[in-house]
Amino acid sequence: MNRRKKLGWFVLGAVAVLLIEAAGVGVILSSGDKRPDAPPEQQPVAMPWGALDPSQWQASGSSSSPDDSETTPSQGPLPDLVALIRARLEGHLDTDRERVRLPWPPSLPADADSPPALGFLPSIMQSILDEAPHAFDPDRDGVRTYNLLALSGGGAKGAFGAGLLSGWSASGQRPTFKVVTGVSTGSLQATQAFLGSDYDPMLREIFTAYTSDDIYTRRQAVTGLVSDSLYDSAPLRRLIAKYMTQDELEHVAAEHAKGRRLFIGTMNMDTNQFVIWDMGKIASSGRPDALQRYRDVLLASCSTQVFLPPVYFPVEAGGKTYYEMHGDGATYAQAFFRGFLLDFEDTLKQVGLTKSKAQANLYIIINGEVGRSESRTALEPRTLSIAAATIQHLLRMRVNSSLYRMYVLTHRYGFDFNMAAIPQGYEPAVTILDFDPVKMKQLFDTGYNLAANGYDWMKAPPHLDPDEIFATSTAPEPK
């Protein structure tokens, strides 16, 4: 009898525990991360301050344009641009005649409570007006030379780009860049690259001194499944705050005033659009929240979806404040440059410098490998391993797409294309989410040594097959 009584109490206790556990799980499942209010779907929304307004640099009524290098993620090669490349290579393209100018925006939005969100064209036009005399024309021959830099995503592989920039400085050949763009891990390099070689030691520390635990912390299994990410990015937020201080903000503002530009890309998860932020404009705004906005943009740009939580930015719609979700810009464009950023000669004419000419050198640093993978890695049959490998593969495909677009644009404007990437077959392999200081130091040194000895820049994407490209279009008849 006592045994039955004990068994009965045991069963009741077990049932009670199960009920409590079930209730607890139910509470957790029902109390997942609650996002701030999103704008109504049909309500026009103003861009968050500091972001560029796409309507000012995209053709009116067009969902994409030759200058919009990443408007449609799934879009293939544009036949008209292919024809332009082929015609240029065959030597019978009248560049001035073929160039199509997008409409000039009739006016800029004004808001008494916040700085205007300037589009690329007004921003670049103002940058030329802000240039010191002969700053980009040291020979005073009327030809301005602009060096441009695009920094890609790549997670822990950013150690390569950090090393290459530092080695480039050591070679004595690294120029001052007119425009710098960055996305994902490239956004964490962009400020230092923009500010110059004095910031190389900071770059080295950022990309060689920290482990994964210094970047993100793992959430509990159930919590991770019902929240907005598997990991918490609080450590990364603290690191960004450590290296992006008021001093750096003021330095960015000072360089912006000299006519230089720094742009960072994020992904608007609510609209599935790529958003470009004018970081110099943010730094120069004089707003009390400028430093926090700058840091938030950097964090958003490298917050890999699913793995790290998104960042929310307030926007205005119908007189009310809502919040839009932003994440890693590399899921949309692994590296970016827009056509307006290369259309310098037309912009010079717009500001009255009709006798001036411009040439540009576009440098692209890919924090990863490019081309076809020739390595074989036996994956662990684990969800995170498979997810990381899948993301890495998708990002590699996005690299190819982004490179092709920029290659097309440089040929369209007659500028120089230069690309660097981790050498094929590099060992030891570095994965994007594994921040191993030993491996990252080795990768940093690889980039440094390649650049310090005079980097042999690639003049075209390695995966580019001319037979495939030129088969899609017919070149115009020679005049």
C-alpha cells in the first residue's frame, strides 16, 4: 500500500512538473521578441535621417537602372550594359553619345527637425564644391584623379582586408580615397580606411585581437528559436563603441568637409531594399544623437540575419513614429558602387567646371575568395554548420554578382578596375563566423605581405567568361 501511495505521489509530482514545464515553454514561445511598431504597409515613409533617398538617384518610374548596381538581387546581366562593354572593348563606342543621364532631382527635402537625407548626386556634387584647390589635381593639368575604395563583407575574413590596407600603407603607395564604401565586415573597416594610415594599428587590433565570445554570445536553445536571432550582439555593440568615439566622429566630419565621402550599406528587412547611409553627413549633422546613429548603422550593416539581432531605425509616416528593421547589407550587395559615384565628368560640368576632366581608379577589396571554389570540406551534420556553409555559399554568389556590376560600371565610364581577394586555396581556412585570433592573425599577415610587396591587382573578376557575356548581345555597328 505504501508503495502504491508513493508511486501515486510520484506520478502526481511528475505530472505537476510536466505541466509547469509545458506552461513555461508556452510562456517563452508566446513571449518571443516583440518588434517595435512597423509602418503601415501602404503608408509613405520618410527615410531615416542620414540615409540616402533612392528617389533622388534612381530614374523616375524605373525599378532599376544601369546606375543602380544592386537594385534587383535576382536580376541577371543587363543586355544594354553588356553591349556597352563589348563595344568599348572593340573600340567603336562613342562614350559621350552613349551615356544616358538620369534626371536631376527638382528639389531636396527640407525638414526643420532633422537634416535632409541627401541623395548620391547632390552629395557628390557638394563634395566637388568642397574640394580644396588642386586637392585631387596635384599636377594642375585640369585632370582630377579620384581613387575610390569598396570594402566587402566576409565576417572573420575581414582580417585579410585589414592586413592588405596596412600593407598598402607600408608600401608607400596607398592613396587618399575620394569615396569609400563598406558593407558588413567592410563597414567595420571603412571608417579607418577613410581616415587614413594613422588608423592602421586600430584596424589590426579589431581584426586580430578578439574571439567569437568578444563578438557575440550564444542564447539559450529555446530562447534562440523564438527570438530574433540565435546569438546576442551586445559584445559587438560594445566593441563598436570602443573604436567609434567622438574623436573619430569629428575626424570623419572634418574629412567630409574637405569633399570626401564615406557610405555604408544596410538591408531594410521590411522593404527588402538596400539602404545607403552618408556617414560623413551623419558625423557633420551636429545632432546630439549623431554618434549613436553612426554606431547603429555600423552594427546594422554587420548584423548577419538569423545569427545576430536586427537594428531598428525610427521613421516618420503619417505624422507618427514607426521603426524599420535593418540587418546585414551583405545579403543584398557584398560590395557596392553606384553609377553616380563614377559620373564625375558630368558632375564637374553641373557645378560649372566645364574645362575640368576626371579619371578614377576603383579599388575593390573582397574579404573572401572569389571565383569557383576548388576546396572540399566535410561538414558536420549540425544545423549551425550547415547554415553557416549555406550563408557562405550565398554570399560568395553575391560577391560574383556585385563584382560583375562594378566591372560593368567601370567600363561604362572608362575608369580603372582593380580587385583584391584572398588567394584561392588559402590555408588554414577561415570561416565567416569563427573569430579565431590565431587564424585571423595569419590571414592579416597574408594580406599585409601581399600589399607591402606591391599588390598585383586583378583587372577583371576571375569568374568572368567573355564568351558567355558577349554571346548575350550584339555590338553596335562601327561608325
